[in-house]
Amino acid sequence: MPHRIAPLAITAYTATCAAGRGCAQIAHALATRTSGLRRNDFSSATLPCWIGRVDGLDDAPLPDEFLRFDARNQRLAWLGLQQDDFLAHARAARERYGPDRVALVVGTSTSSIGETEAAYRSLDADGRFDAPHSASTAPA
């Protein structure tokens, strides 16, 4: 006999990407066939390609209590959580159902690509990664 899985209720969601912040902007981008891609303007690398960059991410700092975690990836996650009143919905669900019955699923992209590039630029002679780097100290 197959195991029956109870339905899972999704009560709030949002998305943030290069095409927009929040469901309304992304729906508009889809409706108008606007991709959000732009020519590579990420660093001094002259790779002729297209990238997806969330506008304003570099100017969207984390709250003071999270500054020790400051990086593009964390900024993107935090910015995404601010859209569509998502945090208020998540907090309300936690209060209503209890913290053991609420899940938050977050997926991010390569918003930390600067960290990856800095690490690959500093491979040792054996092709191994050196000590951790910070994108803020990596060449732009």
C-alpha cells in the first residue's frame, strides 16, 4: 500500500532576482518579456557575456545585528526576505502554528561569485585553495 503524504500548505512566498524584487515586479517582467540580464559589468574582468544582477544589492546593507555576516549572498537573501511582506507572514505563521511547524526555504544564486573568483585567483601551485578571501579585498 503506498504511503499517503499529507498536503503541504504554502501560505506565503516571494522571489527576488535580476528581473525584479517581489512577485509583482517579476510577474511584470514575465508579462513584458523582460529578462533582467545585462552585459557583464560585475568586475574588471572583460568577459563578454550577459549576467543577472539584482539592482541595488551593493547599496542594501544588512541590519546592524547581522553585519558580521555581510557578503553579497547574505545581502541577497535579506533583500529577498523583505519583499511581499514575507517576514511578517513568516512571523505570523510561527506564532500561529509554533516554530516546529513552520519552514523557511531559501535558495540563492551565485551572488557570492566574487568570493569564488577571488578564491580561484589565489590557487596554490598544486591547484588547492588558499586561505579564505573576502570579495571586499579582491580586485574589482
